[in-house]
Amino acid sequence: MSGDYLKSDKVDQASTVWSTCGTEGALNINTLVRLSANDKVAKGLITLDFSIDITRFLNNLVWQKCT
């Protein structure tokens, strides 16, 4: 492939994890990009630019009141 590409994913509700009241939670995102060729002398370049659509992300947060 030559050129730009875009990959998007959605996190389903089944993966909702609540942090303990009074603590901060962490969001872990794992990414993997791999470049391979059948030709042993082939050369290639691959780059990864990672971004989050923060507006969409914040609109999909679910809040729960601590008791």
C-alpha cells in the first residue's frame, strides 16, 4: 500500500470498568503496526500517528455517582 490510511475502532459497553470512588482511572490503548515484505532486499517505511477525537470521547463517557 502506498498512501494514507485511517483505522477507527469503537469500544463496546461490555468493556466498561468503573474506577474506585476517589481515585483516578486510566485509559490504556494498545496499537500495533507491522510492515513486512516477501522480497528480502525490499525497503519500506511505516509511521504511526495516533490521535483521539476528544469531543467524541468525552461525549461517550459514562458517569456514576460515588456513594
